[in-house]
Amino acid sequence: MKTRYALLALTLLGAAPAMADTPAPAAALQQLLDRGKQTHSHAVLVMQDGRELGHYYPNDKVRGPIELMSVTKSVVALGIGQLLAAGKIKSLDQPVADFYPEWRQGRKKDITIRMLMNHTSGLQTFPRTDVEVYPAPDAIQLALAAELDSKPGTDAVYNNKAVNLLAGIIEKASGEPMDVFFRDGLFRTMDIHPGRWDRDSTGHPYAMAGLPLTAADLAKVGQLVLDRGQWHGQQLLTARYVDTMLAPSSLEGQCGLLWWREREWTHFDTDPASFDMLRKRGVPENTVAKLQRGLQGAHFDSIAAMHAGLIKALGPQEPKIFNDQLISRGIGPYRLFKVGEGPIVAYDGNGDGGQYVVIVPKAGLVAVRQIDADNEHENQGDGYDDFVARVIALARASGRLEAPTL
């Protein structure tokens, strides 16, 4: 595998930090909501056992649908589950070539629906969708025409372009464009009222991003997953599919099928050997030297803290430098550290700018955070990086998670 955590390079999330003292539930909730205000959120909504615990909206005014960015992927995964249950998709391991016969020749014939969903298709990708995907008139044809970077099923690399093929598969399997399939099916059943799903010039809705939902409607999606596919007495997804969707992929334990798996805590200690590895892989010496000066002997108690350490070492251009000089060489941030990890306790969909839906099954928690892409702060790194950490802290404060074993 190129790198275990190349998948997380663009969406570094805050695993719960080690805490000596667990706050009271009301205090943990208030801290979570206050941080939402500090990060210029447009919506923070917390539910427990199907009832609202608390919310934050600027001026206490509920916003209309907000674009979910890559949380869209997590919603799309539910549509695949419905088509499986209906027998319109044979299995997750059905070849994509069954829907696109032009892939029946060559190595692409081995690419399956599962591989599109766990980012192991091997299709060439470029980290910036504004450069490659959005300018293309047809996102599905762009993916179909992509060459292979690796043998299908052998490398886990986050791939927006490949995910967009799911929109075409859903349309071919259901007989309806993907946005219509959701609007008239799952969304109608759950009383979800989406905004206009973003489409390419050809008219295909994107599967990688583009779906606007309100915080309340996104919380319904989280509740459906938390309840293993059941909604008001109806089994809209099989429990088996939900379990599969949240299970670790064979190559990437942090990734399910378009959902992420979150550990109760994650610790990072700089690996001194990583700097020689970077040099051998051709990373420019100036970048290696900055990382070595900034990270030598460092210890971080969360993913958010580790990310902050990278920004401090590389400066404000850290995302671009990391993508252009490390991710392009298959080197994710975890490769720089010796990593200690706690148990998986939460699952989430997350998107650019800090869009989140998080579930903590043991605590019955569903939490949503949204920020409008038009908000000036969205482009200033105000992404509420420790939202997942604070949701897990709230779950612990509720007494339904054990205190962390450090």
C-alpha cells in the first residue's frame, strides 16, 4: 500500500485527546457548542437517543440546506445499500464493468463497486478537484477514461474522481438520475428536503460532493446509520449492510465504505527515521529540513494537534506543500510518526471546511456541524478540526464510554 493514511491527508480529523478529568455532561456539551460559535459555524446540532441535546445557530436562526462537501459521499453510500437490498446491485464486489462494458478489457475489469467506495480502485487521481474534476464537462466519463496508477485492490488512495462513478452506477441500476433516486426514495421516506444537488455540465450529479442538507436532515442520516438502517419502524437499509459500511477496509483500518472510523484517542511521537525516508523518496531538502526542525522529538495527543504541528513546521502553505511534495509521492502524515491508537468508538462523514456528521453508537449520540462555503471564514482554516474529539468527549462525559486507557 502506498501509505496507510494518504486517505486522511485532506481531512485531518481530531481524535479525542487524552484527558485527566472528564467534564460533566452539561459542561462538555456547552464546550462543544461554544467552540462551534468560535469557529464561525452556521449549524451545530447534537442529538442523543433521538432527542435534541443542544444546538448552535448564529443569532439562533436555523439555516436552510448547506452543501455537505464530502459528507455527500457518506449519503451516497446509503443509496448503494438500498440498491443492494432491492437486488438491483448484485453485491459490493460486482465489477463496475457490468455497468460500463468499456471496462471489460484490461485491468479495469477487476475494479469493483467496493473498491470505488473504499478508495482502492487504483485509478489515477489528483488531489485538487477544482483543477481536474470540476472543469470536466462529464465527471463520469472523466473517471471512465482515467488510467490506472496501481493494480485494483492493492493501494488505498483517496479518490474523488473514482467515487463519481457511483452516480452513474446508481442511475444505471435504478433507472433514475442519482438525485432523483434519493429525492423520491430515501429522502421522501425520511422527510428530508435537500437543496439542489450540484451537477456537471452533462447533468450528472456528483457523488463526491454537492448535496445540500439542513443540519436537522443530516442528523436524520446519522440517526439512520446509528440505528443500523431502521427509521421509525421501517428497515430502510439492512443492518448487515450498515455493519459492512462501517467495518474497516482490508487496506485501511480508518476507512469504511465512504464513512470514517474514529478512535477514542490517538497519540503521535515523531519517528526520527522518517526524515531519511523522505529524502530517499525525493522530497525536497528544504521541506525535509523544516519538518525535521519543527517535529524533532515532538509528541501530540490528537490528530488535530498533530496537524497543528505540521502547520507550525511548514507554515501557512502546509496543505499545498504536503499535497504537492508528500502526498504526490504516496506519503501521508502518519508516516512521520510512531502512532498509538485507542479503540474505535465513533463513525463519521466529513467534508472540506469542516462539514461533519458523527455518530457514537455506545452513547446514542448524533452530532452535526456545518459551515457555509460562502462564509469568508470557511477558507481560513476555520474547520472545527477537533469536532470529532469534542463529540467523543461528550460521549465519555455522559457515562456511556469508559474512561480512556492511556
